[in-house]
Amino acid sequence: MKNAVIAIIIFLFILTACDDADNKDRGSKLEKHTVDYSEVGPDVSKFLGWQWEKEGTDFTWIFKNDGTVSVIHCCGDLEDEQFGYLLRGNVLITYGAEEGTPEIEAANVIMADNGESFTRSNGTKFIRGEAIPDSSSSSVVLSNNLLGTWQGANGTYTFSSDTGLLINSEQYGYFAIVNELLIMGPLADGETADVLYYTFNRYDDKLYLKRSDGQKSTFSLAE
């Protein structure tokens, strides 16, 4: 009986934590983000291994192969994991902030033919700067509590380390940072794709997702 009571308390704590996380700085997370998706776009290897100066600002971005962005500030300080990002086809999604409240930014991206700059469709331009010493990464490899196949009332979700997410038979992309999750899809060339924000918690073989509109889902780890 005592063990059952403890299990219930832990379960309620997980749900409460998910609610609290979703209620902080929701901002643009409640908005529906839709992007035009094309399979043709720059390879992530072009972003890795370089400093990228954000034009018109004192910030320099460094795309990491773990799906995060570190930022060099005007004072020279390097802050790790200020953003999470996803690059799929012609779409670059970032979530975070150099300063202040984290925001979702989902936009098409065009890389210059010489690879020395890229521009997002909202007009933000990044200029390639110095190379990162001893950086030989050419792909993103995620490590998080979502990896694997999960089954629930909403279907089967398979999270892969290469930013791919298979929901039933449809392909999506995703990234996670701490207990926040962004999903883009379904991915079909020439079609629009939705960008959805979730908070998540994992407890043993259970995964709890809460979407920014309040919809909750529970999944069990497939054997």
C-alpha cells in the first residue's frame, strides 16, 4: 500500500512539473507556426565547425552537433545551449534567446553558393567567421530521454538520434532541450509543415507530453 501511495505522488509530481514548465514564458509557443517545406536545402555540415556572426548585432552563433547553439556575446563570453535547433530541408527552426525570453523562430533558409553566409526568410543574415579548432563534425547526433519507440493512444512515435521522428507512417523532424520539445511535420516536399511545441517528462518506461494548447498524451516504451 505504501509503495502504491509513493507511486501516485511521483506521478502527480510529474504532471505538475509538466504544467509548471508549460506555464513559464509561453509567448509565441501558443501560436501555430507553419512553414513551407522543401527537401532541397543546405546540409547541416555547412553550418557546423564555424562561428556565424549575426549581422547587425554583437552576437556570434556556433551550431553544435548535439542540436544546440552556443552564443558568443559582445563581452566575449561564450554561453552554451542558448538555443536548440533543427535543420530539415530548407527550414531552420531555433528555440531560445541571446537574452530574455526564449522564442520559437521557424523560417526558410538560403545558404550563399560560396557557403560564406546564410539568410533566413525573415531577413536575418549570418556571416561565416572563424573556423572552430578541432571540429570535424558533419552531422547532428542527439542524446535525450526521448530516443526509442513509444506507443500511446495517439499512435507510435519513434525518435531517432539524427533528428528524425516517425509518427505512425509519417516523417517529422524534432529537437529537445532540457524538458522542451519542438516537432515539425509532416514532412512532404512542396507542402506546408506545422511546428508544434511540447513539454515532456519521462519516468521509467512512461513518457508524458503536453502540447502548448494543453493537449496531453501518455506513451509507453515499446519493448
